[in-house]
Amino acid sequence: MNSTADSPLDPDLARRLKRTADGLVPAVAQQYDTGEVLMLGWMDDEALHRTLTTGRCTYWSRSRQEYWVKGDTSGHVQHVKSVALDCDGDTLLVKVDQVGAACHTGDRTCFDADVLLREDT
């Protein structure tokens, strides 16, 4: 993981990021045209840099301890439309055009299967 001093990001952006102890920032992926929340991934400075420069979402896999570009193996690509940093600097919102399923289970989103509360109107 990168420290601010050796970050590939613009220094102003690198200073604004509030990372976990592991050097990560949560990144919420959202379908750009519908607002549908697709998934949560984790990015370090390098993953964010790759996302910003390639137009494809790159995440840090905490379980595999490696970078992964969403869709490289599944074909379920995330084309980046915009990236925003929240007011506290501790969460990224990545608006994407999702091709296929976002969830590794094959569901459209990672939030389809286990709804804890739903208010019916």
C-alpha cells in the first residue's frame, strides 16, 4: 500500500484521502444512469490512480492481496463515468456503466439477496 509521500495520485488528492489502517478507502460503485448501488470495493492510492487513468474500475482485493480490474475475468466490466470523494475524504463514489452482473454471485448488485428492512408504501 502506498503512503501519501509515494502516492501516484495528485498530491492534493492524496492528502485529502482518509485511509484505513491498511491504506484503503471504500469505493461504492453506482450505476450512473439509474442510481442503482451495485457493490462496495476497496481502493488504495494505486487502484484509484489506475481507475482514474484507465476508465475501468480497479480494486484492491483484501482476500487475494492483489489488484483486480472489474470484469477482466468475468467480462462484467465497469466503465467509469465519474469519481467523487465525499466531504470527509473517507469514501469514494464511482459512477459506472456496469456490463452484466456486479456481484460475484451473478446478481446484478451485491445488495439484492439479503434485504433487512423494506418499507412498503
